[in-house]
Amino acid sequence: MRTYTIVVEPEEDGGCFVTVPALPGCLTRGSTVEECQARAAEAIGMRIAGLVADGEQVPAEAGKPQLLSVTVAA
């Protein structure tokens, strides 16, 4: 079993865009947070299966991503 952090970002249309920082290129979308979690689990499983099939190493999450704010003059 592996645990990965997912980032759920709201979209203008009301849905959400999901990324997995530890697995670049692993993305999905959902309408609700619950749907995002379910779809992310599927996407992560597929990404890991693809890496294994290609003989590549499956990355582990090195640490929890941080969300920070930066203020800039506009």
C-alpha cells in the first residue's frame, strides 16, 4: 500500500482539477471532493501499473507538499 498527497483545485465550471505532485503527469478531474479522491485513486493505480510495466521505479512521496502564498505587485 502507498499513500500519495493529491492537490484538488477548483475550476471555473464548478468541477475540480486533481494533480499528484509525487507522480508528475498523473491528473484527473471530478465534480466533488469525494469523486476527486476516487478518480485520483484510479489514476494513481493506473500510473503505477504503467511505471511497473515499463520497468521504471515507482516514486514514493518524499514529504508532504506545502501550500504557500506569495504577494506580488500587479
